[in-house]
Amino acid sequence: MSDYHPIVENANNLAGRLAEWRRRFHQHPELSFQEFGTSRFVADVLKEIGGIEVETGVGLETGVTGTLTSGDGPVIALRADMDALPIMEENRTGYSSKTEGVMHACGHDAHTSILLGAASILSDQFKKGELKGTVKFIFQPAEESTDDHGLSGSPYMIAAGAYDQADAALALHVCPWLPVGEVQISDGYSMANVDVFEAKIHGTGGHGAYPELGTDPIWMLGPVMQALYGITARRVSALDAGVISIGQIHAGTASNIIPTEAVIEGTIRSYTPEVRDLLVTEIKKALSIVEHLGGTFSLNIQRGEPALKNHPAVNKWITDAIKQTYPGMRITRRPFGLGGKDFGYVTEKIPGSMFFLGCAPREGGQRDLHTPIFDLDEACLAIGTAILAQTAGQFLKKKPKVQRNENLEVEMLGT
């Protein structure tokens, strides 16, 4: 990677601190809604950087925002998630998790460190009078999990006003399937709507020796399962993204008892709102088979985060920034798959984008997200920092025209 660009040079000069921060977060991971130590550390670093108005308890007790402003001008929001996963780490490094059964297996420790690095670089530029406008640094808790209301951290921070006045929003995610020095970016729908369903098939049950005297929900389960798995093969266009996966089936208490109930739980993934609604309708139709077999059913669907929809204009700001800072960087253009990220709540409201940052370690094989052996090459930290800082800086300098409506949504014009 070339280091001729001043932003790259500044990011490289921060490389030691970026690694130090990342390892500190990695050693002390905290689960969703419990990021108390992480949020305190983030707030302390932002105050140490200086020139940033720091607010804690935003949306949730552990939400943190930092505002860097010169007054009037464009407003851009940069967001990082902070929570870890309930996974026992198997790596044996000097910075392995010290919390039993909790691990930063999705790279949020890196995201938080990168955003702190971008805050440091941008703060210096503001102090020198090189930039005018506002940058909002949003450190979000609870991306990996939801509360009793079915909500993760993003909608709480939106409701608390963290993104108010923002003309655009930007986030990144580390990517273990790409090497350091590459990024993946995609226009439009790039990650999925994530819905969860629980279906219950009700029969009368009975004695295993006399099945003819009752109705058997396990028997009814057979044609229902065939119908469910046939939905995405025959009811959804091959040109559309849609997946239904069954993760759990529960029924029965003994070998000689026909149960009264069989329970199916699964996930529904899609890109567009139309396919999202179609899948729910088809699941209901599949379950209705039991009504012709003497049974009944109930269905509960928990709607999760909306699909991540990357705005092409924001992506252009990102790719322009990459070309300015790392002219030789390889950019892969394709959607990220049917995983979900609650940054989709943000891109549903304002123009925004998340890009994937190559982080694969040079040795040790593939270290996939959400696995006990996940790790990354810390060389990616300075690269992510430079891209975020350069994108934000160029956004403020070029002052894109925006049109805002009263629902927080804005439309980028002339970009």
C-alpha cells in the first residue's frame, strides 16, 4: 500500500494506538446491552482527542456519540458497533479474551478502534481549519442481539436523535474472506431483512399404539416441511434473494406418546420488501396444509432489522476516497450475502452505506466471523481509518446538496 497521501500517513502514524485500542477491547469483550467498560473507554478517548462534544447514554445506557463541528455545513455520521458475542475464544494470543464465554468474534473491537482513529484524524483537520461542517461519531451498542421488544441498538440511537441532521451515514465491517488491501462494496440491497418465525402445529395427540384415535402433529409436519422448503424454489423468482431455513424442531416427551404439538423455528431472509412480504404469506399457506389433515396451527413472526440498502452516491464518495488514498486497491463489487446488520435501520432513513474491509490474517487459514478462532491482520486498522477519514473529509469539502423531509430521510442531489 502506498503511503504518499497525508491521510494515509496520519493513519499509519496511529497504527500503534489502533492496535492497542483493538487489543484492549478484544481482551475485555462485553455482550449486547452490557458494554459499560467499552463505552466508558470510548468516551475517555474521545475527550482525550479533544474538540469533540461527547455524549453518553444515547438511546441506551451504553450508547456514545461524539460531535465534531464548526457550525454550518454538511453533516456526516460515522458509525461503529461495540458489542461482542457469547462465544468461547479458542485463540491463544497475548490479547485473547479474558472474559469466560465472551469474544469479539465479529470484529466490533476493530470497528470501534477504527472509528476512534478517524475521530483523531478528523479532529486535527478541524483544529487546523481544513474542514467545515459536522461529523457525528456514533458508537452503537447491541448490534448482535435484541431486547424483549425485539430491538437492537440501532433503532434506539435513531430514536434518541443520534442521526438527526445527518445528510449521510457511513459504516464498515471487517471482512475475513478478503485479504488486507481489498474492499467489497455494493450498491442497493446488500444484506438481508432478518425475520424469525415460530410455528406450532396442533393435534389431539394420543397413545402411540392407537394413532387412529387422534391427530398426529408429527405426521402433519412432513408435508409442511416439504412445502416450506419449496417456497424459495418455486414461489420466489430466481432473480430475487430469499431464504427460509429451519433451525429447530421440537415435539414429544416419550416414545409411546403422540404429542399434541410440534414446534418449528426458523429464519426468513430477503432483500426487497416485496419478497419479505411474499415469504410470510407463503409460510402461512404452507402451514395451512395441516387444516386438511385434522390439525390447526399458530404462527408468530418477529420482524428483525431491515435490509441494508447502500446508496450509490455514498458508495461513490467511498470509492473516490479509496482511489485518492490507495490508488491500487482492489474493489470487489457484489452484495455481501443474506446475513443481517442493524445498520439497515439507518440506511432505511438516510442515504448511507457499509463497505467490507479485507482483514484476513496472512497465516493460520480462514478465520470466519462468528467462530471461536476469528482473528484479523491488524494492518487493516490503519487502512479502514484512512478510508473513513478521507470519505468524511471529502464529503464536507464538496458540500453535496441534499433535500430533507420531515421523516429524517434525505435525498442526495447532484452527486
